[in-house]
Amino acid sequence: MRSVLSEKINYKNEILAGLTVAMTMIPESLSFAILAGLSPLTGLYAAFLMGLVTAVLGGRPGMVSGGAGATIVVLIALIQSHGVEYLFATVVLAGIFQMLVGVFKLGKFVRLIPQPVMYGFLNGLAVIIFMAQIEQFKITDNGIVHWLQGVPLYSMAGLTSLTLAIVYFFPKITKIVPASLVAIVIVFALVVGFDINTKTVADIAHISGNLPDFHLPQVPFSFDTLKIIFPYALIMAGVGLIESLLTLSMVDEITNSKGNANKESVAQGIANITNGFFGGMGGCAMVAQTLVNINAGSRARLSGIIASVTILVIILVGAPFIEKIPMAALVGVMMMVAISTFQWVSIRIINKMPKSDILVGITVALITIILHNLALAVLVGVIISALVFAWDNAKRIRARKHTDENGVRHYEIYGPLFFGSVTAFADKFDPMNDPDEVIVDFKESRIVDMSAIDALDKLSKRYHQQNKKLYLRHLSEDCRRMLKNAEAVIEVNIQEDPTYKVMPEK
């Protein structure tokens, strides 16, 4: 896998991809800011600040970060109960947590996430992205939300279908210009040229404003404040990092290159701290916009910088123009992103996957869709996968038995000895009927945890009660270290085990 630093920059692709990403980030950031009861500019500032900082400092060129719904959803209760200033303080604290994860190099633990969890996560996210676009076919009238009807519905549906068709078929003609950007321009031109009455960005919110100002969160600097924001900050940091590092892994696979999870964690943290001090709602990596970026040909940091600067320019001077963009164009682009995000291969190979993997994938997808809690979904998926792995390995432990010419009984152990396999391990021995000397050979096994050490200690005592000697042979150095406080008598035969790095016999 090649380094991300070895990529040559294609300036045309980067600039066009950045412009396309900016167009798709604006409605999503606005939607989630309004959903959380925040000012629309709070969402746009987050898109600008998150995108710029992570594009410059992040560990994965090509990734896009912004005011993501995954992180703001977990803070809605805090905003409603304590207000926006507590949100800013929470975002700063979450950023500090994320920086610490990167500094202490804990980002590598994303590798522990199994493929079925990734499938479930992406499939669930694809459904969420798609369903969020369906919501755009609704309109609020006098505080009552209802579906579009008649000509507005037909216009929205027709323009969305046209956008989908352009995004799908245009790459078959040429890939010089991103299909998403072409679709937005064509649909915009049609709406303006034929004066079509349809829903636009202005119907969501007005987005003009000034540069974000520095200000300290106006909250009491006290332990009571920390008690309020700490759990929210912890959850936000976890959700943000999980989504960001999963997105990083996804881009690694798509581009066949390698990003830096710890560097990305630090960048996410710095970006969120910056948000908290400059009036942004915080965020994380955005899977949909990252896919738009990658599909548009971006492989460097420039597109993310272009997207962020474009959003800032739109806030300052371009709002009147951008507010006229039809929502149908943006909805169509995001629907196509949802379709490409869905892991269709997981359906094709479902009859070839173990039942446990199918269960994990479906569970993760359902939690993602129903609860919108990506961190919980991934955590549950990893736990189920770990329990299945432990159960499978517990069944694999076995012992080959024989007695040598000196009357010594040998037990050759195969498979790991850990909490799940200790019962089966103990059942394989017969202290009552075994000869006076017994050797347990761990050449093909490993002692993994404290449960294993406790099992060996108990086994040693069972033989000691029968006035018999138990020897453990072929223990590697890590196993010897784990057993240094155990009461078993340990014999290591270096001559018969030249490949193991063992501690000298005492």
C-alpha cells in the first residue's frame, strides 16, 4: 500500500472536487444546525473550520470534515437544557479528548473493527443519508410539516431524477469534470432559465454572515460545569473519532493508500477546539462528502482547503447566489452518494458469510438507522464479534496425550488458553490416574490472560494434592513473564525449542 504523500496533485480535479464538496456540505450543515436549534451560521462556521483545519493537519488527504450530524445529534439534549454556550465548552473539551487519543497513539485501535461491522456501519449510514434527503420533500407551513403536493412535488421529483441521471451517466461520457458539479450547474440553469418554482437553499435558511469571532465559552469555570459537559464531551469525542477513523479506513481501501489514524485524531481535536472558540458547532469526518470528494478525483489536501474557503466566501459574499440553488440538485447528488455508500457486495456474499457475521452486520446497521448513534452501533458490533471470536477459540483448545518410555505423561496443548477455554482445558487432565510426573507442552499454545494463569495454578495444586509433579514446557518469554507469580514448577528445554525466545532456566 503506497503512502498518501506520494500522490501527485491534479489541480483541476482538486479545485472542481472542492467546489462540489462545498455545495453538498452547505445544506447538510444547515439542516443539522437547525435541527439542533442553533443558528444556521453555527453550522456553516463548523463546516468551514472543521474542513480547513483537518484538510491542513489531518492524517488522510482526500477526507472531508465538517459540521456532521453524528456529533451534533448527541448534544441536542445539552443545547436544550443549558444553551449554546455550554455546547461550545463541550466541543472544546471533546477536542481535547480527541487530541489525547492521537498523542497517546490510540487511533490504531480502529483496526480492531471487523469487516462485518464496517459493512453494517456503511449500510446503516447509507440509509440515513438517503432518508435525510426524503425529508427535503417536505415543507413547513405555519409551523406544520407536510409533504409537497401537486406541481411542487412533481418539479422536485423530476429535477431530483434528472440530477441522479446526470450523476450516473455523465462519467460514462467524460470524467474531466465531476459529475456532481455538472448536475448541480445543469439543474440550476434549468430552474433559472425556465423560471421553475421549486424549493431552494433559501427555503432552509439564509446563510450570509461575517467572519467567525474568537470568544471564550460563556460558562462558569467550575467543577459543576465540568460535571455537566464531561459526559457529553466524552460521547461526542467517541462518536467523532469512530466516524472519522472509519472514514479514514474506507478511503484507504478506495485509494489503496495508507493514512495516519493518530495524526487524524489530533487534527480532529484541534479542529473541534477551534470550533468551540470561534462559534462553530463542532463535527467530524463526513462520509458522504468524502465520497463525493474521492469520486470527483481528489487525492490531496487541496480540495478540502478549497471547499472550506468556498464556504467562507459564500458566507461573506456569495449567499444571495447560493441560496438560489435548487434543493433537488443537492438532494439528487446526496442520494447518489447514499447509493454508492451502500455495500452492495455485502448482499451478494451474504449466503457465503458466517451467520455470526450476518448478525453483526444487520445489528450495526439497525442501531445506526434507528438510534443514529454510530458509536454505540460500532461498539455493539465489536463486542458481539469479540464474543463470537472468544467462543470459537474456546472450542479449539485440545490436548494430544501420550506416555513416554520413562513413564512420564505428556499433554501437548493446541489452541490459546484464555478465559473462554479454561474449563475445557481443565477437563482434559486426570490427576488421580496420571503417573507421578506430568509435562504440559505449550509449544502450540499461548497463555493469554489471568484466567489462564489461574487455571494453571489450580491444575498445579490438583497434582500437588496427589503428590505428583507438574511441569510446563515450551513457554515463550511473554508467557513466562505472565506466570512469574504462579505456583507451578516450570521447566524450559532450550535445546528442544531453539526458535522460541525464552527466559533462562532458574
